[in-house]
Amino acid sequence: MPELPDIQVYIEALEERVLGKTLEQIRVNSPFVVRSYDPPLKEVHGRKVTDLRRIGKRIVFGLTGGYFVVVHLMVAGRFKDAERGAKLARRFGLAAFDFEDRSLVLTEASKKKRASITAVKGEEALAEIDPGGIEVVGCGVEAFGEALRRENHTLKRTLTDPHVFSGIGNAYSDEILHRAKLSPIKWTRRVTDEEVERLYDCTQIVLEEWTERFRAERKGAFPTKVTAFRPEMAVHGKYKEACPVCGAKVQRIVRGESEVNYCPTCQTDGKLLADRALSRLLRGDWPKTLEELEERKARLATAEPIAPKTPKKGKKKDGGSIADRIAAMNRRPAAAPAPPADAPEKKKAATQKKAATQKKAATVTKKKAATKKRGKGPVFVFAHGAGKASSSDWMQGWAERLRTLGDVVTFDYPYMREGRRRPDRADKLIAAHRETIAAAKKQYPRRKLVLIGKSMGSRMGCHVMADDPPSGVVALVCLGYPLVGAGKTKKMRDEVLVALPETSRILFVQGTRDPLCPLDALEEVRPRMKAESHLHVVDTGNHSLEVTKTWLKQNGGRQEDVDANSLAAIEAFLARA
């Protein structure tokens, strides 16, 4: 993962190339790289880059109008300076930042897509992204020591915690601790004042040293070899190689997908720390020192191979006369009994039964987790659209998704219960909506309510909040709001949106192919609304938020992934309520 020295040199190279230039557009090849929905990315298009800064291990593009685009490269994310309009690779190309004279291509050479792009507006929104760690370069030894000892953790964990120190990761923490001759597992509150000063000095030296080294390597060009594994490093990525200070072999502690590298002689007084891999197998036989480890390896290398055991001597069984032995040799072995005729069917049935049992257990586990979360989350009052009842597959599918966030109350309007196709008058629909809200408040006392609806149901929810807002309702969510009437009239239905009170919060989840809600028309209405409004756009989505097969094929996703992305936008929206 690129850390402070890498990010600093990245920013210097970007300042030389894009500072003061217009960001014409951001082309997104993978929709999952975008981790924000408000403001939408299109709002940053056509704005000039006013500054570039670093937040931890993130690169921040400051744009005119108070907008910011935050890029987190994570482990395998990298920037590539390319020609304007460069084509994005289908597999590794995530996005392209198009400027007047070039394109910055964001790539990620990994199956695990962790890199992200986040758009925010305002310094306050940008501050929410900052984990809060102090800038270690030039912070002062007192501030460094106070942050180090604030909580009692290992030195390795504390140095890499973005809430404590900004920009230090796995690679440079190994180098800093080796330079300071401190054990990675030493507790922070057991560190002496002298060790704090030594660690502070080594942190400054290591980070500045590597930053200057990268600047010298770049020579004015754009960084291309950004990696956490460098041949000049002392211990990081050098497992079983010689320490450049003492010559002892570098050891490791395995931590998930990464590892801690250290020198036992320089850092732990010769003590061999449990590596959390082989040590778990050997347990009490794990060597305590590096010398014990080398001795054990030497003994294993010189040990003679164990000879196979020979059977015990005993009396041979009498095989009878020579004639009997010849007859036994010529005798054909008895044929194996034939399997029952229904054996394949029984095996297939047993396999199906086992699969059904496993599926049932997984479903029960999932339902238990959702039930535990529902008791703490909001209650969704879910209204259907004009054409389909609450029992339809679309409504049931979305109700199941919403149950992962809270409890769900569905209902049918009177005309749907009576089997009529034509919807009732608005006042009758609103009355039915209010009755359901009252019943939900009685069933779930002291719980927050969220009015969510599909098409017509979302419009009726807006009428409920505009006329006389019920107590306990904290937000509105519209899944495909019908802003434009169907038929030839194409009448705008924006009066109720403009009438929503200032205390209301509303999220529109809209598809770009929705004929009942053109996005340009919605963007014209939103500035006139008194209520706080947010928008999540489903690319190529129709009125039911279903995307095209071409889009799914190009992006390698499924409709379930698109719906999950919309659900994540709803969860993020409600988290601010």
C-alpha cells in the first residue's frame, strides 16, 4: 500500500501536471470504485483543480466551488499518466480523470477491488473522511509521545493506526522500528522517555529519507514503480534474509494477509517471537531464541533417516500340502456383491438432503443476524406502486433487503385490496398511508420511522409529510419517484416536493432510463425544495431500477449487486439522520 513518502511524491508529480487545469470528466469503468452518491460525480466535472493535499494515505483533489475528490489507492491502486482520452483496460482500469492535455488513469492490479473514489462538498464533509491521526513529520516529540501513549497497544499496531499517526503503514513501520531497535510487540505504555525520543527521531529520519529517495528516482517523471517492497529496505519483505546491521536472519509474524518483519538480534535481544503460523503447530516446542532455531535446523539437516519398521519374527502359518497351495493359487476370488439397483438414486437423494440441510442452516444464521439488527434499526413503512401490490416479487425482494437494516411494514391501498385496477383518489390513498403509519408506531413504540415507496407509493409518502408530518418519521426514500405523469400530458408533479417542510430529509433513488423522472428535470426541482434532498443514480436503470444487460455484461456484475449498491446508499443516507 502506498504510504506517506509514496503519496507525497505522487502529489508533487500531480501538482506539476494538473494543478490549475480543468477536470473535464471522470470516466468510471467499475461502478464499485465510487463510494459516494451525494454529490454525484458529474457535479465535479468542468471544475479547476485548485490544490492537492494528503489525508493519511489518501490523495485529495481540491476543486473550485468547494468540491473535493478523494482517492484511496489502498493496496494495489496506482495512478498512470496517459494521453488524453486513454482507453481503460477492462480488467484493471477503474477510472480515468480527463484533463485538457492528459488523462490520469486509476488502475488496480488485484482481484479484490479496494481502491475508492469519494466526492464531497465542503471542508466539513472532507474532515469526516480524515481518521484524525497526527502528522508525524515535524509534529514535535511531546505531541508524538502523547499520541503514542494515549492507549496501551503494541508499537506496531499504534504506528500503523490511522487514528493515531497519519500516513504510516506496514512497510515503513517495520523500517522505523528496526532503525529505533525496538520490538514490534512492546506495549506503548512500557516505552521509556528515551525510547520515545529515539522512536520519534527514527520516524522523522526514515520518512524523510525515503521521500527524498523517491524524489531523486522520479527525476521529474511521473512515479511508475510504487511498491512496498524495495531492495534498499532493511527488514520489510526480507524474511530469512540477512539483517544489514548484524547479519542475523530477518524473522516474521504473520498477520492475516500481511506480516511483521523484524531482526531478533537488533530488536528483541535475540528472542524469537511466535510467528502465528508454525508456532501454533509446534506450541511448546517452538524455539525461544534464534540460536535454538538454528540448532534445531542443524540437527534436522544431519539426522539419519528413520528406517522403516520390520515385522516381528514369528511362526509361519502352515499353508497345507503342496496340492492345497496350488489349488488356492488357481482358485478365482469370489466376485464382489453387486450394488443394489437403487444405489445411485439413494446417493443422489443423500447429497440433495445434505445440501438442503446446509442451505437451511445458512438461512437460519442469516435470519438470526438480520433479526438482531432489526431490533435496533429503523422501521420502514413500505408503500407499493400503482400497478403491483405489496405481495409482488419486486416489492418482496426489496422488503427482504430492507430487513437487513431494520423492520419493514408493508400494506396495500384500498383499491388494490378490493381487486380494482384504477387507484383511488389521492386523499383516500393518503388516509390509508396514515393509518399504516399509526399502526406501525403502535407496534414499534419509540422506534424511528422511514417512509419508503415505489413510484406512486413514494409520492403519497411525500404528501403525508407535506400536509401534516407524523411524529417519529425521520426520512423519506423514493424508489423511482414519478416526477412526470404518464400519458400524453406529461404533467410535472413537483408541487408536493416543493411543499415539503425544511425539517424533512428525502433520498431519490433514480435510474437514468426512467421516463417518469428525467434526471435533468429532477435537478431543476431540487434547488427549489426547502427539504434536504439527496440523489443516488442507478446507471442505465429504468423505473424499477433494473439496469440493461449490456451494462451488466460490460461491468461484470449482476442486478443483485446493483440493488445492493442502492441499499448501501440508503443505509449511508439514514446514518446521517
